[in-house]
Amino acid sequence: MSDIRHRKEIDRRLPQLARYDALTRLPNRALFYESLRKIIKQAETNQRVVSILFLDIDDFKNINDTLGRVLGDELLRQFSLRLLECLRVRDMIARLGGDEFGCILITPDGSGDAGIVASKLRETLRQPFALSGHKVTVTTSIGISVYPTDSLDVDTLIRNGGIAMYRSKNAGRDTYRFFTAEMNERAIEKLDQENALRLALDRHEFVLYYQPKMELSGRGRITGVEALIRWNRPGYGFVAPLEFISVLEQTGLINRVGAWVIHSACKQIAEWRRSGVGEIPVSVNVSGRQFSQGNLNRDVIRATQENNVEPELLEFELQTERALRENSIGSDMLELELTESSLMAHAKRTIDTLRRLKAIGIRISIDDFGTGYSSLAYLKRFPVDVLKIDRSFIADVTTNPADAAIATAIIGMAHSLNVKVVAEGVETLEQLDFLRVRGCDEIQGYYLAQPLPAIEISKLFLRDNKLLQPVTTSIL
């Protein structure tokens, strides 16, 4: 009876053993091929893009030779788990043999950016693996072929992906390559930019410019500035944020760069005060990823402590009493700007984080208000100080009745909640007059000034804070 039960168990498991890898429990090569054929057939009718990624661990033989096959197998198991963490449920990952893995990504037609996934995989797989007391760091070479761009045939797609993977090896490893020449060219450009951004912070290539904000009541006093990052890339000159912020987000570098922005803004506040310019409030943009995944509270506390803060921050139990004694600029000089989408994505966590920031005196503003999925119910719960009307509503506010109605409604709603309103993108006197009549509190835009280096901001405030003349030069 025992023999019969044992044979039945073997019979039950044989199909699984034939389709799944015994070490990693991932689908094996046979199931990968079978699944790819089914997916390609479905893609023919559903108009889907199918991307195939082939991954090979660089110098894996050296790990086996140095640490032994037992730890080599453990590395493969941990490597597999990380791959699973990076991919969506509908994507497929398989062990094709040895240290080679394959991924199948399915996306709607026109949105299959396998390069983003490849960058995410490389970033995740670079983190050290813990192997019985050993810290092992590995890199991965990735080749990508895409259906239907590269071929309509499964075998050809697999062959092309393998060719692209060996191109990655020949390019120096720890990279990815597309099979198609045009895609490959774009991928190389993107990788060059990504690698340059990884070095930019250490090489001090980032710089902050500051755009003034002006009150509309009284004599038009300049009330503060917004910090705007620029990248002074060697050989390219100044690069605008639109060209690199998305790469920082995709690679996770946004958290490091965001912390640098907060620290640099605080440092500049202290410098303006020491030089006699005075206390200039600075608003800092915070990305959605930095807000939800980073250590925003820690970054703010560290920056304000190192560059002037008030003693009440001791409630956070930070051991920097010396910094507290030696400096005295309040954290209310710093204002964080958040987008609507970053606020709404995780409402409960948002409220908790904002309350902690408010407790140390940080002002909170919502940037680009009116363009996201705003909820008045949530807005009432958030401890927000400022709403910034998006420039898209200001551009035609004097000619488009709909934009005028939206701007007027935002101002009225915000004031009913005791929230200040700032209008972005003001470029004409007519726009300024419209906003002043409707009770808008402050403006920001080219009518007042373009983003300026810190030294130019110093000159503005030292000239008795007089109203600036309109500026017509193009944005940096």
C-alpha cells in the first residue's frame, strides 16, 4: 500500500516536475515556450505588445567557483524571488537553465516600454544578496525583443532576444539592449542619461534656481521663492527638469535627489540670513514617489537641523542639541509642495505624514491644483496651507469664461477653508489684475520673474523688495 501511494504521488507530481524548475519553482524553459506561443496567439487578436526579456547573471561561474554550488544555488533562489517582486502578476518569469532567466511582459499596444522594466530589474538586482554570512553583489545583462516589432514568429523572437542579451554582455555587462536598432539607439541614450544622473549628485552637477512669489495686496511685496532644480550636465549645458525627473522617478534616484533639494534649500535659507539678505521662505517640490516611499520626515528634520531650526523640534528625539543651540532659523521658512495625485494616492498615510510635518512648522501647499482628481472631502481633512492654481487655467483666464470660472471657484473654496491661493504662470498685467480683483493672495510667473540663481534673488531682496519689472526671456 505504501508503494502504491508513493507511485501515485510521483504520478501526480510528474507534470509539475516537467514544467517547473525544481530549484527556484519557477516555470522552466518548456513552459516558457508554451506560454509565449499562447500569449503571441492572443496578442494577434487583442492588439497587444509582447516584450521578451532574457536575463543572464554576469560572472555567475565565478560565484560557483569561489563560494561553492550550494551558495550558488541559494543565490539563484533569492535572485528568482527578487524577479517575482519586480513584476506584475500577469507577467511571467521563468528559469531557462543555469543562470539564465526569461520574462514575458504584456502591455496594451503602444505602451510597451520594456526598458523601464529592465531598468527597474537592474536596480533591484544590484542590491547585495546575503548568503550564509557573505554579502554578494551581482549584475545582470538583459536582452529584449518585442512582438510584433522584431518578429511575428516565437522562435525568431527568442533568438533575437538572445542576440540582444549578448550585445549587453559585449557592451560591458550590467546593462540592457534591444534587438531592434532604433529601439536600441533610444535605449542606449536613456542608459547614458541614467548613468550620468547616478553620478550627477556626487559630482555636484545639480543646482537650484529660485522663482519669486509676490503678494497681490498692499504694495506687491515679494513673499518668498520656489526652489526649482536644474541639471548642469557636462557637454549638454543646463537640462530642464522635464527631461530627467521621470528618469529619477523610474530608477528610484528621486529620493536621494529630493533629499538633496530639501537640504540645499535649507542651506540657502541660512546663507541668505547670514549675509544680511533676510529670511526668505522657500517652497520645495516633492515627488509622489518621494512622499509615499521615501523618508520625507527624516529628510526634512535632518536638513532643518543642519541648517537652522527651532528648539521645539526636540520632540522628535533627535540627538543634535549642538545644531539646535548654534542655529536659529525656524522651519516655517520651508514649504513643501505636493501634487494632488501624490496626496490622494494613499490618503491615510498622507494625513499622518502631513501632520508630522506640520508639527515641526513646515507649511504644506498643493501644486498644480485643479488638474488632478481633487476631492473636497479629503482636502478638508488635509492640513494644507496653500493651493497653487495650475498655469493651464491662468493662461486664458482673461479670455476663456470656463478658465475664469474655475480660477474664481478655487479662490473662493480655498478662502472658505482658510487656505491661501497662489496663481502660477502669470505672464501679463491683465492676468494679474483679474486675480487681484478675485482676491488671489499671491502670484508666480514670468510677469514677475523667471527662475533665478540664488545671487540674483539676494539682489532683489536687498533692493528694498520692490516690485520687479516684467521679464520676457525664455525659461531655462
